[in-house]
Amino acid sequence: DGGITQSPKYLFRKEGQNVTLSCEQNLNHDAMYWYRQDPGQGLRLIYYSQIVNDFQKGDIAEGYSVSREKKESFPLTVTSAQKNPTAFYLCASTTGGTAYGYTFGSGTRLTVV
Amino acid sequence: QKEVEQNSGPLSVPEGAIASLNCTYSDRVSQSFFWYRQYSGKSPELIMSIYSNGDKEDGRFTAQLNKASQYVSLLIRDSQPSDSATYLCAVRIQGAQKLVFGQGTRLTINP
């Protein structure tokens, strides 16, 4: 079955450490996105990519980095520069047409220890 | 003014009643509108999309769009306890390849 796979489901980061969240899709979607959700809050856009080897900053890109070397994969690195990384991270994809919403992965819950 | 606004709730509705969720948006050229349901600790799930003024029905769900008033709503008929979740409104602005989300409305259906 087609879908989006995020891993790991839970991740613990020590102070000063970089961590990478994985996002893989087999839906043949062109566009992929990373959102952050804090408790009781909506989704805030971190980065998005509409095509391989190209990506754009979202509203809260500071302290994060991404790559898009393959159409299927869009990993997110949370760097030590991100001072408050504890949140629920959601990866999404879409065909890119305006008539379509996103398909979301199951999310990664990141906690700083 | 936020681009997409929702009442955060909580909204409490008795089982079997109609739940009404509202969303307003600020950009007049917005062209696609989506409702997502998110259970606690889970990822959002698309339940409705609407693009034209008027109503769109799918089972117990009805989405209503009024572009003149910049208003989109979701009605849930015959509410069930399993409908208890946070409902996120999302808007795609013309020419933008991304969705803007509201903060979500937490809905509780009381048996």
C-alpha cells in the first residue's frame, strides 16, 4: 500500500546534539513538507520541497535543515541551534495540484532530555 | 490577523446532535479548503475538501464555503463519541504550493 513512513516514532535528543528525522513516501508525490506541532497548537511549516534538489524555508526554518536528493525521501535535521525542539513533527506529501490536500505520515515525537 | 482562524474550543456536543465547526481566512484569493481530523497523539487525516461556494456532503459530514464572507464550516450530523478529536481547517492560497492551517478546534461528543 502507498503511504508515507516516518521514523523513528519517538526520538530523544541530548542538549547540543543534531538528530535526523526520516520521511519516505511511495506515492510518487512531487511535493513534500515538514510541519511542527506543539501541544494544543496548529501546524507550523518548517520546510517544503516541490522538486528534487530544491526546497524552500517555511515560517519557522531556523535551527532546521533538509535535503531532497530523491523524490521519495525528505529527511529533516534538527540542529543544536534549535533551542526548543521538543514537539511532534509531521511529514506530508501531495501531488502538488491545488485540488489536493496533503497525506500525512504518522509523525515523530521528539523530546529533549 | 492570522491567515486562518478557528475557535480553539473545547466544543462540547451531546451524542446524536449536530456539531458545527467554523473557520475564517484572510486571503481573498484562497481557492482550496480542507478539513482534517486529528485524534490525540495521531497525525491529521483528511476528511473533507471543498473548492466552490455552497455545500458539499459526504456521509455525516457537510462542508460549507462562502468565499464572499471568507468563511468555511464543517457540520457533523448524528455526532458519535468517535468524532471526538481536534479538527483542523487548512487553506491553499492561489499560486502557493502549501497549506496554511488554523490552530484547530477540539470537539468532544458526550454520550
